[in-house]
Amino acid sequence: MQNRQDPFIISFLRLESAGGILLFLAAALAMVLANSFFEPYYQLLLTTPVEIRVGPLEIAKPMLLWINDGLMAVFFFLIGLELKRELIEGELSDKKNIILPGIGAIGGMAVPALIYLYFNINDPIAAKGWAIPAATDIAFALGVLTLLGSRVPASIKIFLTSLAIFDDIGAILIIAFFYTSKISITSLIVVALCLPILFYLNKRNVISKSPYLLIGIIMWVAMLKSGVHATLAGVVLAMFIPIRSNKSPDYSPLKSMEHDLHTVVAFFVLPVFAFANAGINIQGVSLDQVMHGVPLGIALGLFVGKQVGIFGLCWLAIKLNITRLPLGMSWLSLYGTSALCGIGFTMSLFVGSLAFEETGVNLLFDERLGIIIGSLASGILGYVLLNISLRTHANRPVGTDL
């Protein structure tokens, strides 16, 4: 019986969309629990205090913050590894490949933020969430894209992935500059002392993972205490991981770590994060709550802002001959991909938790409601448009455009 199940399990794990499917299932489970008689137990789990103490050093947080500050540091470490590899020898190493997604990412962050501020500019606390609709969830977006099967040309996947990488860079900069709390100079000094050690390890081409991870943990704790968000420690650490080994040219420490972490992040970190953050009780939700500035600004920012911002700036750049439409993409498929980028689930939830956790006002329900509505609408529209585009592209005569 076990042998008959193994091929299915292996095939499932190999699916590009598997991570997105698990993410969706984790979010759905959280919604079910939050809207059932299990809701008190769900909240009890997330608020369970977890404490680590070593002498005078103490880290005491509820389970939810351990997930958001700890597990998400692993996610950002993976983003950093992918970013470094892409910049050195991947798609982003060729300037011609980065112009269109780079321009699209700018529009895809600016327009949603402006739409959100339009609805919340008069509320100083709500306005802190301006960056929530600026994020794209690459796992969910790629999950929807792979549902379209092998018809999807490589150019669409490359464009979506590259744009999401630029989106992640934007999110990292936003977190670093706009979502930091009270700064501890002592803790930042500890972070600063970690950097030359990592630089030395990199220059000596140390390929053992243990020294990097040890310094990374120290840096994470210092970041946690510094007021600068701890997840940024993952990005900084990734920049020092060697991409090549001097002793073994065929071995890449960076690619090895990236390969190992993909499974951990896709099948554990992101589903756990979704489970912990997506559970909102929607029983008795009124139209007034949906039309409140925060959920309305987020939903319209993701659904309208992303497609208008990305497609609009890309269209303008192509018409001005700054760049060109990638081979295999049509105007409709570009618009469908732009709409798909309105799925802001994981990163939007994360930025939302940073925006509102210290305001003293509970806007997390409003934020999550807007993210779910905007992401769901964007995913459906993106899928429909791409499905129509790919079907039309397969049937139209060569040399025509749509």
C-alpha cells in the first residue's frame, strides 16, 4: 500500500503549485477555525507565551510573534539568497531582462499605496498601512499561474518572478526605513560587529554552513532587540553566503542552502505563517465594515492599483521604446499577469502586522479582510485573463498581436 502512495506524494511535492496549494489550505483552515467553536482554542494557541532566557538575555513573545519575527526571518533569508543568485548569474544579471519588470514593480508599489492613502489620508493611524497593498505573494501567484499548465510560456514566468523579486526588494526597503520602532544603539553595535566577521568568512571562502548560521542567529537576536525588524537579519546574512567554492567549482554553498530552504519555506514556514495570520472571524461582518477605509483601500489597492500600476507603466515604457514586450507575451497576457500580482497575501499580512502592531488600535481585522478580498479578486481575474490570452495566442495566426 505504501509503494502505491509514494509516486503520488513525490509527484505532488514536485509540483510548482504545491507550495501555493498548501498556503491556500493553511489559510482556509485558519478561517474555518476562526469561524467555529474552535475559535477560542485557535486564539489561545497564537497567544501562548514562549520564552527563551540565557542569563540576563530574555526573549519572551507570544507564539504569533515568534512565527512573524522568527520563521519569517528564514523566509527573508531565502529571498536574499535568491536575489543574490539572480543578480550574479540569473535573469537579473542581464540588464535587458530587468528593465520591464523593474518598471512594472515601481508602478505596482506606487499606485496601490496612493489608492490606499486616498481612502485613509485623514486618519493618521490607518495611514500607517499604506504599504500593505504594495506587496505581491509570489508563492500564491505562481500557484495560480501553474494551474494554467504547460501552455504558459517561459517569458510570463520570468516576468512574474523578476517583478516579484523587485517587489521583495521594495518591501525590504520599506520595512527597514518605515517600520522600525525605538532604536537601541547597543543592539545595532552588535549587528555591526557581526558584519566584518561575515565578510571575513566570505573572503576566506568558508563553505561550512555552521559559522554563517551561528553569526546569523546572533545578528537576528540583536536585530530583534534593536528596533529594526528582525527579519532583515536574514537578508543581510544571505548577502555574505559564497556563491562558489574555490576548492570545488561544481559546488555552490548559496545554491545548496537555497535548495534546502525552498522545501522548508514552501511546505512549513509560509503555511504556518498563513495559518497564524489569516484567521479572522467574519460572522456578522456588515457592508459598513467592508467599506471602511482600511479594508477598502487595501482591496482596491491590490485589485485595481496593481494591475493599473504595473500594466500602465509597462505599456508606457514599451510605447516610449525604453524596452519591449517579451517574446511569447501579448498585451492581454501582460495585463493578466499584472492582475495576478494583486495577490498580496503573505507579504501584505506581514507588512500589515508591522504597520498596526504598535498603534494601540486593533485594525488587524480590517487589514486581513481587505487582503483576502483584494487577493481573491485579483487571483480570479488574473487566471481568467491569462486563460483567455493563452487560448487566443494558441489559435491566432503567427505575427499578430493582442
